[in-house]
Amino acid sequence: MTDNVHVEDGNHSSRNHDNCQNSKNKNLSKRIILIRHGCTYMNEYLSKEGCRWGDPHFTDIFEPRDHPLYRDSPLSKRGKAEALRLRDYLQRTENGRRLIQDIDIIAISPLRRALETAELAVIPHFSSDENEDGNGNGKKEVPIVALPLASERVYLISDHGSCKRSLAEKYPFADFRTEFKRFRDEWWFTVRERMDSGDGVDGNDDDDGGAAFQTKEGGDHTNYHSFTSMSIDNYVEWRPNGRGQRYSSHGEPSMAFEERMMALYKWLEEREENVICLISHWGVMDWLTGEDFDNCEIRDVPFEHIRAKREIVENSRCSNN
């Protein structure tokens, strides 16, 4: 487990930003503890010959009896063992205990693999409002929120979520209310036959089949994040195709994913907590850091490093336009 633990140096110089001085000072000390979920049944399926991303005749269409393994894919036996090793690392090593002590809030992708990783590896070290029994067990109490913004980009059926109500019943340690207010019951990306007036989406074709996403202002319950869905008329398949590949559903175009990741970045930036533990996915962590993460890998990353990476990406885009 310790081979997958990487803690970046928090000593770094301040950068010149347009934000106010207080915001700069806050984010100079802010850290994001990133944890990727453990291995899933879909991860194991994708490792097989002929079942890898882009292989000819690849498919994520399974028999109904196999849906519990692959739709919103949970941890496999291997993944659960990885999560338990991470739990032991956090409990038994000096660096692990320091990380636990530093954490001010835990944010978890609502996909089952992330929730199960949290439940096995991280939550045992904390008390939550829902589970606090006042018995003085000495565990630290922090907010624990399910965060749809942090879910994986929808590539395959494994990235389709589950009903919020059933998740809240199964994982009572997490708050499934606060961060779901601007999401539909289907809180993951979907393609719709027709768009409701409350969706706030204007669809224009682009190179990757995405759309020009605009968020509507307003405070009522129809004010959904616009990047959560798009019209089927604007969807163009962007995943490997043309060699017999078949997919169970539509994928999340890069424009929608980029909009969602910018919203996640803003969420991290604006939180008052100094140390945020984010339990999420490969695609999310690649967007945030530009680096690869193994299953159940944990890294302590200064937020300024994430900000600097985003500035490099944005500057590169500007220079190419």
C-alpha cells in the first residue's frame, strides 16, 4: 500500500493572481488529499484481452444478470483488499495519522466504487453528524458530503450512477442533500430525446459532439447544472468506433466534462476548509493534476499546484487560438 502513497511537498512560492489577498493567502495553504477508488469489476473486465478501451468489437453491453457487477461498478474482491490496506496505512503509519488529523472535510463521488472505498478506508477514522453517538470514542468529526461534481466522466455503463435515495440508505455516513440541489434524479450525464425548458442548454455542434453549455440563473428547483444533459440531436459519438464497438449508452462529451470539472475546481477553491479529502476517479484526478493514479493511491497535493496546472492548460489553449 505504501508504494501507492505519494505526498507532495507543501513548500512553494506564491503566484501573482487577480484574486483578493485573503483568497490568495487561503489557497496558498490549502491542500487536497486525493484518493482514487479501489479496483472494480469493470476495471478487471477492461484489463482482459479484447475488452480494452478501443479494442475492435469492444462492448460494455452485458447480460442483465451481470448488471450488478458492471453498472455503477462496485469494488471487486481485489478492490476491497486495496481499500483495507489503505485503511491500515492511515491508521498505523505516522504520515497516515497526520493526514487523517489534518482533514477538515471529506468529499466523495457518489459512484459506488468511491463510496465503498471511503467506507472501508477513510470513514472508520472519523465520526459524522449522522453517526455521532456522543460516546466519546475520540474520533475526529468532519463534514462528509457526496459530491456529484467529482464523479467520473461517463465513458461506459460503469459510470452511470445509482438512485440517490438508495445510496443515502446504503451509505448513511454521507450527506446526499447539500450538493445534489442542482442535479436531477439522474445526477450523472445523460442524453435526452427532448430538453425541458428548465435545462438551460443551448446545443451547438462542435468537433467532439459537445454543446455550448450555459447555466441559467434562478433559484427554483429546475435550475439544474446545464452540463448534466444534452439533446440527442447534438450528440456525436466521440469514443472509439467504426471497428465493431458497441456501447450501452451515450458518453459524456469533453465540453460537458470540462464544464463540470471547472465547477469542481471552483468548489474546491471556494471552500473555507484548509484540507479537503477528495475520493474520486482517474479521469477527475488526471484533469486536476495531469498525472496518473493507481487504484487506492493517495496523494497530498497543494491546491496551488492544481491552480498552476490549470493556468498552464489555459495559457496553452489561448496560444493555440
